[in-house]
Amino acid sequence: MSPVVCTPLYAEYFALRDKLTTPVIHTGRSKGTPAQGPALVAGVAGALVDGIAPGDVIVASEICHSGKVVQSFAADLVAGELRRLGMAVHVGPVVTTDHVVDSAGERAALAASGAIGVDTESGLLVGDDGQTVVVRVVVDTPGKPLRRVGMLVRGARGLAQLRRTAAAIDAWAAAAGERQLLLATPRSFCAGVERAIETVERALERFGAPVYVRRQIVHNRHVVSELEGRGAVFVEELDAVPEGSLVVLAAHGVAPAVRRQADERHLRVIDATCPLVAKVHHEVRRYAARDTTVVLIGHPDHEEVIGTVGEAPDHVIVVANPAEAEIVQLPDPTKVGYAMQTTLAVEEAAETAAVLRRRFPTLTGPKRDDICYATSNRQAGVRQIAAQSDLVIVLGSQNSSNSKRLAEVAEAAGTRAVLVDDASELELDLIAGAERIGITAGASAPPELVDHLIRCLSGLGPVSVTENGTLTEDVRFALPKEVSQT
């Protein structure tokens, strides 16, 4: 079924008719059959709560009418597209009434139900399959009701703003359609990330807020935001932590100088360093004790590498790739070992190590490469789905090394890939024409982000979901004693 745009009022119809390439129809307050399949209701509406201004856009997360509530699964996708156009967008419930709402009392009563916007048509037009999107430009608010001087100007500006939504609406229409979703296995949280997050949660439960955390506990903004809501306070450096306070060290590890600073400030420290990162730190210390140069394969600006170098800065040389390995110069080429950042792309890291072995025959290294099991497993999983997909979506933050590597692995397999924090960052143009989409998530990305993305894509048309891979991860790491002891 082809996507269609519904405009209840003639003014809304004329505002969009010449701006859209998508079919647009004037519906009025239709009492006919609600839309089935991808449809978008576009027009103007009133705001019910403060903080929404005339000209802002409301995208309905759900539509309430006559006691019935209908979900709009693709709301976050469309809202993200509108924000990228520079518009102020609010996502939340919209209620449809059988009359124009303008009194302060009635607005407040509707707002008490959780709704943020009101109109008189959307509930009559939406289908019950979750594939209807409602986009409404606000023309009246609690502070600027309809029957107030300036309404005609606000109405005209609202229709002009409605015209600005046309590019996002056309992008929604181009992306609508039936598709297959291929889920990589394994994906999302690894044992080290789970341990780090639980460490902060347990610290908050046991010691109360605030619990200070040096840097992001893991590289994911959703995780950080959720923990901030519970009372965690994230700081860049320890000098921002009041003396004597409790501080958690993040999963990526720190240099010994950071621990010394914590002692000097009499801080109570809980170390959430991933045990696999701690293993690399131990390797570097062991090499340095033998006066051996360590070639650390990794990205020099990554927190994990910075912390590892800090273990023996006079003995560590960082190389990022095979090209740098070809030209690195060592104080004594006969006394050299190597270690790796745990979140590298497996194939490139192996190639870099091979160059070092060729150039330095006495090179020694760990019994097993330092790239962690979770990184390797997720890269193998994304490689499998990439071979079957038109597009691979990786959920993870831009500062997450393991997430970035997943996108690179997919692209190396010849498939377009995009790294996004969540569904709202996914540009609809990227998925237009993609009938088979692979989905994975970095080791620091919450699994619920995958569920939400699937739900959003199902709002663009029917989806079939297939799990790819059977590998099960059963690794568990013990919590730090400070939060595990009763």
C-alpha cells in the first residue's frame, strides 16, 4: 500500500499540496475507514502544556480518542527528521476531541491525562496498525489561546511552518514499505559493561547519592543519562570531586597517576575497570619490568589506550594501524613485545601485529590477542548479517570504539553501514529502498535500543525479524568487593 498524507483542513491541504511529492488528500473530519498501512496526518493543533511554543511541532507518540489509544511506532524516526531540519519538535500523546479546546480548565484537564497536544481530527483518521504518523504544528498554547490577539498571525506562521515539514514528510514516504530485519547475535552489553553499570548502581544503593564517576562509566550517552537520573555525577577529572567523596573509575581503566591523585584527595575509590583491560595493564607492567619496549596497537586518543600507556610511559609506543607499524622505530629491536587495545577491529589488528612480527623477529606477545571476546564475537556477527543486508544499522555512541568498529566491519564487507545512538538519529533517506536491514548494537549499547529501533521500523510498514547466529555468551565478571560484600 502506497503511503499517503492526510490533511483535515483545506488550509493545511493547500499549504502542503505543492510542496510534497507524496500524494496528499484533504480528508475533513472523516468518519470513514481509518487509514491502514503507512499514513501521515499533517496539520495544526493546540498545545496543552507549557514549554511548547507557537510554531513548534508535535509528533504524536500515541493518539487518544473516545477512550481508545493508538500507538504511532515511527514517531521518533519522523521527529528526528524534523529536528534535522532545524525545527523544535516535541514527541508525546495527542488527544482528539469533538470540539475546539480553548479554555484553560479544559486544557489542564486534558494535560493531566499525559497528552501534550490536542486536535479535532487525528483520532478519526489513524489506523490501529501503528503505521500512522501525526505531525502537528502548534498555533495555540495555554499562554496564547485561540481567542487572543495575534491568532491570525500565529495561524499564518503555523501554516508556513507546516510547509517546512514537507522534506521530512517526503523522506518518511520514501522510507515506508515492507522489509526484513536481520539481527546480529550476539549484540549489545558485554560482561565488562554489565559489571561497570552494576557497580555504579550498587554504589548508589549502598552509599546513596551522589556517587562520582570519572569520565563516562561506559561510552554510551543513554547509560550515562540513566545513571545521572539516579544520582551519579560524572566528572572529567578527580579535581572536580570533593575531598573524601566516593568515586568510581570507569570501565576503560586509568593510569596509575589517577589512582595517586585519588589517594592525595582521600577519595574512596571503587574500580570498575573491565578485567580484560586490567589484563592488558598487567602485560604492560610485566614488559616494562624487563626493560622491554611495548608496542601498543590501538588508537592513541582512546581512554583505554591513555590509561594503558600511563602504566609505563617510557616503555610504550602506540601504533594505530599496519602503516604505522611499518615505520615505527624502537630503542632496541631485540627487546620488544606487543599488546592491544581490547576494542579494535580484529582483522586490522591482526594485520598490524603481522607487520610487527615480520619487522621484529624476536617480538613477543600475549598467549591470546588482547581484543576481548565480546568485540570479536560482535564483529563476527555483523560480518554475517552484512553479507545478507542492503544496510547495516549499528546502535552505539560515536565515542564508542567497539561500536565504530562494527560499522567499519560491515562496510569492509561491502555493505552500507550507519552508526547511530538511537532510532531518532537514523536518517530516513538511508533506509529508503533498503528491503533487508541488518541490526546490531555495540557492547556498550543497551539492548532496549534494539527493541525500540525494530518497533520504529515496523511503523514504516510490515517487518519480519530474523535472529542470525547462535553464539551464546556466558561470561560473567565478579563485582568489586566494595559493592559485592554484604
